[in-house]
Amino acid sequence: MNKRRSVREFSSEPIPKEVIENIIKSASTAPSGAHHQPWTFCAVSNPFIKAKIKIAAEIEEKEGYEHRMSERWKKDLEHLATDMHKPFLEDAPWLIVVFKKAYDFDVNGEKCNNYYVNESIGISCGMLISAIHNAGLVTLTHTPSPMNFLTSILDRPVNERAFLLLPVGYPKTPVYVPDLKRKTLDEMAVFYE
């Protein structure tokens, strides 16, 4: 897993739908509060829908870079070579949009609670990223804020909220990936023996 990197440049090489299905199945094995599995994974390969997502995401990103983000934040991002332009949303063969279900409906249409939704969806997304990496593919966590446009474009129900957007594919060759150093074990872990 230490070889996993976020990639922003994707090859147009197609990925079979079956691979994406298996990645999603892996993520769906995550533990969840009361085993309610409060997630929906929307896998998008349709070029028209991806183009709509890119346009809407870039509108939010432009607003973020110009009005919401501090100068310090933008400076902290410089070494990652990222900006408000998100071509990977069209270039990647697949987008996986993860929605969290704040609540659900029972068989009678009655509203019912989901528990530990953020924790459950977070664990599932970690497993999703690991499954993508283990399938020999790359991704990037993309979280334009707000993400309400995804609910609209993908026509999701009122109980679902976009949580994470992951472009999925093979990396473009050659590809720029920052030389990041991860914290050492001593910097991030405390053992009580």
C-alpha cells in the first residue's frame, strides 16, 4: 500500500465493467453501524454524464479557489500541481461517486435511521481505494465542496448525500506524481505495551 499514490492524469485505456463491479463489491464488505450499509456507489463511464460532472465540479472549484480557500491553503497545494481545472473527470474511464445515506426507508416507505454513517462510509471508502490499488488501477480523492450537483446530475434520492468522487483508471504514461514522504511509524503511532 505504500506504493499507492493519488494520480491526476489518466490513460484512456478502457477498464472492464466487471473490474469496477468487483472493486465496489470489495468496498461493500466494510463494517457499518447495525449492518445498515449506508452507501450507494454510482459508477459512471458515460462520456456525456462525465462531461456534465466535470463542468459542474469546475464551477465549484473555481468558486473555491477564488473565494473560499485561504492563501495558505492554496500555497500548501502547490507541490501537488492541482488547480481548479479537473480534466481527469472526463479522461478517467470510470468515475465512482460514493453517496452516504443519512437515513433509509423500510419496505413500507417509513423513514428509518442509519447509525455511524460517517464512520461506516469512511471505512468503506478506504477499502474502495485499497481495492482500486490492488486491482492495478489508480485513483484520486476528489471532494469539490459543495457536491450537491452530483445528487442532481445522477438523480439520487433525497436521503443520499455525495461523500466522495473517485476517478478510476490506468495512469497516463508518463505521469507526474509528487515525491511524497509519509510520516514514520514513530511520528504517527504510540505503543502501550
